[in-house]
Amino acid sequence: MDQIKRFDMDEKPKKEKFFLTPLAYLLSFPDVWKRKLKITKTGMKGLKPPYILLCTHHAFIDFKVTTAAIFPHRANYIVAIDGFIGSEWLLRNAGGICKRKFTNDTKLFKQIKYSLEKLQYIVAIYPEARYSLCGTNAILPDSLGKMIKVLKHPVVMLNMHGNYLSQPVWNLKERKVNLAADMTQIITKEELETMPVDEINEKINQAFIYDEYKWQKDHQIKIDFVDRAKNLHKVLYQCPSCLKENEMDSDKDQIWCKSCGKSYTMDVYGELHANQGVTEFSHIPDWYEFERANVRKEIETGNYHFEDEVKIESLPNAKGYIPLGDGKLKHTTQGFVLEGDELGKPLHLVKEPLSLYSLHIEYDYFKKGDCIDLSTLNDTYYIYPKNRQNVVTKLHFAVEEIYKIEKLKLKASHSTTT
């Protein structure tokens, strides 16, 4: 592994090559026209690049919506390293900037600064760092406000609607859904001069709030796709009736518990209805947050523990995944410990709680199974549990809740010492 060339994170961002711009438009506009994309712009009059564009993240079509929203301008896009696989030259020359997810990467800051100041470009950032799991906004890093304060450029928010509903991450078959987006300048360059970092973060977090299922219901968007609930159990893994975990299953418009037998129908407007008895949660995000609260209780009572044998793959560069065989993964309130063999060299990776504010997960990734990934600055490890089924959603909850708890402890200790 020491001899394998790593992805070059120091190479400067590029402006999109002139001959790639027509291709970008050809790949984007027909799809967004077909879905009748409506963009509502607020506070954008007279604003020209460079500026920071913060985008919600729902599905692959996000990039096409962004292309339409910033037309006729182009941007540098922050893209995860797995997006560069087999197409590094293309993505670099289309303006892509590589990032390993959930790492404290000072090089990325320099790349963004270069793009804004030297290239005079828009920089499009998807700070949720993964597709929305249940159509609601994800946790954002506190470092976002600090970075924006230092960069001193206007901040624009692109809050997209319908993207998740058209292709939820737990079932990637496309549904016919019209799209909309709100493009708003939320912080001007002048406001940044006096605005404290906490206020910047608060403004960004408020702008990021969305609920795709509420949006569907409010706009009476009918999705009669036959498999609309298939794989929903990947996200809703705990039965709200008997409280058993990992006993949920789903198909067509049904989700049910294999332990107690309770079942629910997902209607054409995205709401759930118990087929018998009480409907604990008709709104899918409420069920999702119920699971989060239960994970939080496990952590607070000292009962949280995850351990399993895993299959490990490495992604050191854009050439593709390198199988590393089997290993062991452990997650507790002390963080992650990953052990394995790295082509003849022992692999021992520790990720402490405060080093991860969230976790990137994938469902049935390339048909290889559910996985999580853990990154260093030089490598990304894709980790597939071998025995424990449908556990990655709970792992992501646990990472976020442990981080929140440890952050509060750190804040309390700082206040007592000062």
C-alpha cells in the first residue's frame, strides 16, 4: 500500500474547459426541462461570481439542477473521491475539486480560496456530504461558518425540492416528479465583515432546513410508482410497535415488521398508514427521528455497542477499489476501531468521537451490500458488515449523537476552566 500513488489533493482547481461546457449543458438541461424545474431567486439581482454556493444534497440530479440555477456561469464543484473513479481527467477539467468525506482537510480550504480569488469562480459545496437519508436536512460542520468568515465572499443557498422524491437513496429507481429550487443570497460580503461565526452557522442551518415529505404533501404531489416503499426498511429499521430492530422489511407500497407482523402502507402522497391498529408515525421523518432518539438513549445509558466482522476495500486514488479482505470493526462511545490487513501490513484505524460529526453510509453499494466509509487524509476505507444486517443507519445515528454528547462535554470543561 505504501507504493500505491495517492490522489493528488494539491493539484490546483481548473476552470471548466470550454469544450466541456456544451456537454455539461447537454447532460443537464433536457433532464431538468423534462421535470419542469422552477427556480425561485431571491436577493440574486446584480450578484456575479465569485461567490460560495451551498447546496442541499438529495440525488444525482442535484448537479444538473445546480447547472441550471447558475446559468450562464460555471462553477468548481466539491466532489467526493468515489465520484472521480475512472474519470479523474474529465472531472478535474470540468472543475471538480476532490474531497475525502468527514475529514479535517486544510487543503480543501486552500483549493476553495484559490477558486474564488484566482479563478473568480463560483464554488458549489454540498456540505451535508451525502444524499439525504429520509428527505430531511443533515447535520452540518461547525467549521463551515469559520471557513466562510475567513473567505469573505457572498454566500448563496440552493435549497432543492423534488430531487429526493424522484430518486431516494434507498431505492434509486427514478420516479416522475417535477422539481423546484430556491436560490437565495443569504449572506452578503458586507454582512460577513461584522457577523460572528455562530451567527453565520445559525443562518446557514436555518437556510438548510427542508422536509421533502412535507413538501410532497403540501403540494399534493402524487407518486404512484409501484415500488415506492421498497427498501424503505433500510432507513426505518426499528419497529415502532414492538421496538425490535433489524426485523423490518419492505416491498412495493408496504413496510412491515417480521417479528410482530405489524405492517404499513405508503400512500401516493408519501404518508404511512397502519394496516391494522394505530399508526405510530404517518410522517416518515418522524419515524426516523424516533430511531435517533432511541439510539441516543442507548448511548446515555451505556448500552450502545457495535462489533462485527467486515469486508474492507481501500480507495487511495481514482483508479478504483482495492480489496483488503476481512477485518473487524468496533464502534462504542470511544469511537471506531477498524482492524485488518493492508496487503501484508497491519491495518489499525482509530476514529475518535470528536473527529467525526457524522458518517457516510451507502445502501447495497454497487450490489456489494450496505457499507460505511472511514477516511484518513490519504485513504478511504469502505467497510461492509458481514453478519449484522441493516445496521448502517443506526451507526450513522450513533456517530452523530456521540459527537453531540462529547462536544457538550468539551464545552462544559472549557467553561469551568475559564
